[in-house]
Amino acid sequence: MTKPVLLAGRYDQSPVYKISPKDSNKFVLLCDGTQVPFVSVVEIFDVEGKTPPNEHAEAFEYFYVLHGEGIATVGDESMTIGQGAYFIVYPGQTHQVINTGSSRLYVLTTMVPDEKFSDLIKSGIEASLDEEDLTILSSLSAAR
């Protein structure tokens, strides 16, 4: 099988999933473990939304806040996060992201290696970007 020279796309043409119907966050799947050895998503947290505390055996996870505000907890440390903030979680560290703002929280999240996280996302339910998501994400694209 020949590997492509370039893998490219747009957020508004990428699939969107929730891992389960009750989740308060959804994932815009930019690339996954079937294409590259990592997964990269825009993770969108509803107001008061959060991830469950979780950890990864081998993967490093990189978070970059695109819009909104929240709290990131890694191990016993917590930090306030907002637009432009980033943090990296090392393998084996329990971590959680909580949206504490009055609007949705948008985070670019990349996990290396994938550790089948993209498979977990794709096994969830299909979701979609609504008008608020499209407005926020298109304003970020226009800012470049």
C-alpha cells in the first residue's frame, strides 16, 4: 500500500462523534490511527462538560485550548486553562478536563501513539457541529 504524500482536510468536512449519548463532549476527528500513528481531534465540551478521569499506558497527550476556559487536572495538580494555553500529559498520568466557562470549550487534542483511542471515538455515535461550533471554529480559521 502506498502512503499519501499529504494528508489534509478541514474541520467542517471531518466526522464528529460522541463516545456515548450521555457524554458532555464531542470529537471532530481530524486524523486517526488508521492514517497516522497518532490521533488528533478538536474536542468540544458543553458548558459544565468534562472528561472522566483517565490515563493512557504509553501515549503522550497534548492539549491546546482554542476557545473557552476550564480547569485541567493532571495527577494532583490543577491549572486554569483558556485560549492559547497548552499542557502535555505523560503516559500513566490520570488527567481530566472540565469546562468551567459560560460557553463551550474547544481544545485541539493530539495523542501519540493512538493507543486505539480513535477506534473508541469511531465506535461511538455520530454527532454534528451546530451553528455555535461552526461560528467559533470558522472565526479561528479566519484569524490566521
